[in-house]
Amino acid sequence: MHRFSRSRSQASTDPARAITPSVILRHSLLELLLTLLLLFGVTTIVRWVVGPSPISSAIPSFEVQLLIVGVAVGVLLCGLIVSPLGRVSGGHINPAITLTMWRFRVFPGVSVVPYILAQLAGSLLGVLAARAVWGPVTDNPPVSDASLSPAPGWSSWAVFPAEAASMAVIVLLVGWFLSVPRLAPLMPAVIGLLVGLGIALLGPITGGCINPARQFGPALVSGHLGFLWVYLLAPMAGALLATALHRRLARQPVLTHRLCGTHADGSPLR
């Protein structure tokens, strides 16, 4: 019995297990749909909490509005990770997380590019869907299709290390939680909390992106491309640095690429 359980665990964490073109396509399409839902939700939240609405009128403080946006987006992201779609694909919804899982050696390299392309496409489609539903108000300030920008006076080279460091903290915590079976089930809530805090605390300063897909669609649709390269590359750089540090210092390997904290077959980590 012990031998069978061990072999099943090893098989379910093997990044090369059952990787076929059809599986890659199916899981990538799920990531596209998850990212579409995230960006549709983000744009909708920004439209009603920051844009002209009874909610924004009742909350004149921009900092309080950002806090509400952060809480709402964190809850939404947590829900997407633990949803049936997220449990199948892994619920990355973030190119930097996909890169992280590959560097942790629990995600197949052949799936990295399809996942990232799907996430970026989902970002664009999610913003376009929100614009179709909510109309021109999403394209005008202060909504601007939920695009991000740093505070006045912040240059690209100041935003880059801040965004990279933020992503690095998230990656280190992901690596720690997903290497300890009793902590792994908490990962969705931790991700939601960290992203929510990032929006609330970093939003007024760097924009609080921490996800290349978060800015890709909004920047393309709104035409605000000035800092796009920073928001695309900084989280990826932070992810690479953090995975290198984790692999050097960690005593236990990461056990799964699924942020819900299970094996590929849905069984809990042991």
C-alpha cells in the first residue's frame, strides 16, 4: 500500500506526465478563459468602484477605493484558482507564475509558451468583453480600461525593481507553501491576500501590477503603452530571481504546479 501511494504521488507531480498536444491545448484554453474572467472582473470592479457610479461617489478617497478594489480582486483571484477550471489548469492566470512553476521543475517547459500566450490573449479578450458590456465609460478616465500607471515622478527604472521585488516575495511564498503539504491548501487565500495588498499598497505608487497579463489587455485597449514593457518584464525578472534563490536555499522541493495545492489527479499533497 505504501509503495502504491508513493508511486501515485510521484506520477502526479511529474511535469512530463501525460503531456500531449491535446492536453496542452485544453489546459491553455482554460488559462485563457480564467484570465479573461479575471480581467473582465478587474475592469468591472474598477468601473464601479473608481469610475462614475454611486459607489465611487460614496467613497471619495482614492486610497479607500483602491483598498476595496484590492479586496474584491483578491477574492476573485482566489475563487478562480480553486474553481474547477483552475484546479485542472493549475490556476496560474499569470505568466510570471507559469515561469515560476517551470523553474521549480513541476511544470513542463513545452507548456510555458502556450500558457503565456493564452494568458495574454485572455487579458485582451477580458477587457474587450468588459467594454462591450459596460460601454464607453470603461474607455474614459478614471477607468481607462483598468490600465495602470505609476505615480508622477516615477520612472520606468524606478518601477522595475519595485515590481520585480513584489513578484519575488510572492514567488518565495508560493514555493514555501507548495513544498509543505499542510500549508498547500492555504495557497489560494495567500495569493488573493498578497495581490489585494499589492493593489492597495503599491497601486498609488508603482501601479501594483505584479502580473504581466494584468496590464497587457488594458494597455493595448486603452493605448497607454508607456510603461507596458516594465509591467511585462519586471514580474518575470522577479520570478526568475526568486526561483533561483528558493532552489538554492529550500530544503524541500515544490510538490505541484497547481495553486490550489493538489496533485494532478486532485488528491491532496502528502
